[in-house]
Amino acid sequence: MGKGRTAGNMKKSENTRARIIDAARKLFAEKGYQQTTVIEIAQEAGLSEAAMYEYFKGKEELLLTVPDMWVNELLAEMEDQLFGVNGAFNKLKKYVWWTFRRIEQSPMNAKIVYLFLKTNRNFLETEVYENVKSLYGKLLEIFEEGRASGEMNPDLDPYAARALVVGMIDHMATRWLLEDMSYSLFDQVEGTYGLLAEAFRPPSGSHSAHTGSEIVLRVRASPGQEIKIAD
Amino acid sequence: MGKGRTAGNMKKSENTRARIIDAARKLFAEKGYQQTTVIEIAQEAGLSEAAMYEYFKGKEELLLTVPDMWVNELLAEMEDQLFGVNGAFNKLKKYVWWTFRRIEQSPMNAKIVYLFLKTNRNFLETEVYENVKSLYGKLLEIFEEGRASGEMNPDLDPYAARALVVGMIDHMATRWLLEDMSYSLFDQVEGTYGLLAEAFRPPSGSHSAHTGSEIVLRVRASPGQEIKIAD
DNA sequence: GCATAATCCTAGTGCTATTAGGTTTTATAG
DNA sequence: CTATAAAACCTAATAGCACTAGGATTATGC
């Protein structure tokens, strides 16, 4: 096997490309996108500045490419993670936990996605964005399933529900990353998720509000006091 | 009154300062922070580039100052908006609606806060951040009130609840701004808020283990049917 | 009117992304 | 092995930008 060649039939160019992406990922996560210069990336990858431009159109393309692989991995793994999980609530919990676990495991990728990419003006036209949408799209299926099975509120609007879950994930991930991962992510998630899930449950009487035949009375009473209802 | 002097005892420098801030706000919102050059800001304000540096240390200080006034206004207005509103849920709804109304009314300020400022590495050390924290802090009071009055779940964790509300506001505002305000913000908010509020309600059995003094009865009745309670 | 300070400008400096044009290395065919 | 073409890489510009030095102009107090 030739020197400098890694296993398989990987060309040198692919190897170099990977080295550049790794260097960029590391530096973007450490210092932020704006604060990282292309010279630094090139040095970290062991190249001259100009040689880098053989592999990437520019710094911004690098920003858009770096997390692409990660999100692709996530997308490929998602179905696998949810496979065999029964029930909409179990699926939802698994989905959320899995997402946060991945964020915890790859804070470098997560930082780039949550801190630098999401507010980039070209983000919406990105390949990554399409994949992120697919990731979030799975939530709609989960809510539809929960609605159909009666496990969740039959009047649940899947889009509204998705907005809440995505908003929660984004917010908690962003805070954790901004605060430099200084606390336990899952300690926070535990309570917040439990609370959010309440919103998706069927109403107490367990039938739809559209029947209009239910009245709720709130009564104050001492412990042990008997309450009779006369109709 | 001297030419170029506006009403009151405003100095020329204050006038110029305000012109710079207005110019920066407009350009940041239109083109984004990175894409706006200081030359453009200076031209829009009718100054030379160098003169601008008599008023601001640099471009970043401008980014941090521009939305400061807006958030200050919000903070000053908040108590006023909630004054006289009874009940935790009414307060919460008012809070959320008021926030989105302000976002809708000042998309330029909102863009700067939600798209450019929040991911800035120095945001956490900002005056604005302190004020934003105060704005969100009010939510804690609301949840405490709801918990104490029995209107909300007595086991509600105010911090978890705040995370959900803030996450929802951030997410919906960011999306709306990124999509260039191309749809009705309030159409979206209506359903999502209604769903979220469900999470804060007391549990179905509805008596707190702690106070033990409130009981919720769910009764079926026909419209018009009279229900009497005998104790 | 004159000193002083506030306000502003012209003309840089230095850093950074990007490119022009050429050199070295590698792969390939005869 | 050698000629040749392509791939990989480099040195040395170029251009755009944030920011500054040093000085000119204008307003203000006495």
C-alpha cells in the first residue's frame, strides 16, 4: 500500500478534503465562524491557503459543508433509532433524547448548526436545511400516530406541536452551547420535556371538546367534606 | 432656534448619534450585520466613516447598542401592559401576545435581536441581555402566581415552563423573520400558544396534593340544564 | 476676538478573503 | 525509464474591509 494512503480506495484528494473539513469544524467550534481565518484552517490542515481553494469555493461553502455530513448521519440513523419503539409518546421521548444525546456527543457540529448556521442568510437554500427539515418532519408522523391511536389529543395540530418541540430543542441546545456546556444538559431536559408532553395528552374526560357537553366546576372544600351534586 | 437643531435641549452630538443608530438599524435589518459595511452606515447617516468612530468604538458596539433602546422600551412597557390583568393564564396570554405584537411592529429591531445578536459571542455580557433576562423573568412570577392560585399545576416547575414559552417565542419569531414576514404571525401563534398553555393546567384529578382544598368536578349536562351543588 | 473644545474629514494602515500564474508531484502511456 | 498530462500545491499579488493618525473646520465660553 502506498505511503500516505489510507485504507480502501480513497484518493489523496478525498483525504485532503476530509482534513480540511475536520480542521474547519474544529476551529469554527472553538473560535466561531467569523473569528476563524482561512489561513488558520489551511495551516491546521497542513496546506497553503491557495490550495484550499481547489477544494472549496470559499469560507462560506465550508461553513455549509462542515455540518452536512453530521446531519446526514443523523438522518440515516433516525429510523433505526425509532425502529421497534411502540407508542407515540415513547417515540417522541426517544426522538428528543436521541437528539440531545447527539448534540452532547458532538458539540462541535452542534455549535456550527445551532449558533452559526441557522442565522446564515443562505441557510434556507442549503442541503443541510433540507435534511434538518426531514429530521423535524418525523415529528409530524409521530403526532399523527398519537392522534390516530388516541394516545394524544385527537384535536392536536401536528404543526403546532412540532413548533413546540423544535422550539424547545433549539432553545435548550442553544443555551447549553452558549454557556459552554457548563451544566448537565439532560438534567434540564428531563423536567422540561415532561412538562411539554403534558400538552399533547388527550383532555381529562378523554373525549373531544367539540361535543360541548362537559362542564368543569372548581369547588373549594375542606378535607373530608362531602360534596353532593343535585341536577 | 439654530439650524439643524431639533426641538428641546438636544445637543447636536445626540442628534448625530441617533442618526447613526437609525442608519445602522435600517441597514442591519435589510442586509444583515456582516453584509453591512461601516461606510454604508456612515453614508446613510450623512457622515464620514471616521467621524462615526467618535460616537462608537466600532461596528460591534453598534450592533449591541441598536436594539438596546428597543428592549429598554419593552421593559418599561411590560408592567404597564400586564397591569390590571387578572389571573395567571390571562397574564401569560397577554404577555405572549404583547411580545409578538411588538415583534410585528418593529421587525427591524426584532431581526437584529433574534437573528444577529443572540448568537453573538459577546451577547451574554451585554446590557441588552440583562434586560432580556428581566423580560423573561416576569414569566417566572406569572407561573408562581398560577401555581399559588391553583390555576396552574401546583407541581409546575417555573423554570421549565419559562424555557418552553421562551423557546416557543424565539422559534416562531425567528422563523417568521427568516421567511421575510411572508405570512401572518398571529395565525401561527394562536394555535401553538393554545396548545402550550395546556401543559400548565392542573392535572385532571385537579386537586393538589399540597393544598388539598380544591376539587374539580367534571359533569355532563345538556345545554341549559341547571346544576346545583349541595354541600 | 481668541482660546478651547466639539465635530468632522482626508488619507492612510493592517488584516483578510480570494485569485493569478506558475511549480512540483503524481499518474499514465509508450 | 521517459515524456506528458493532469493533479496538487505554492508564492505573490489584489481588493475590500474595519479601524486610526493627524489635521481641518466649526461651534462655544469668556
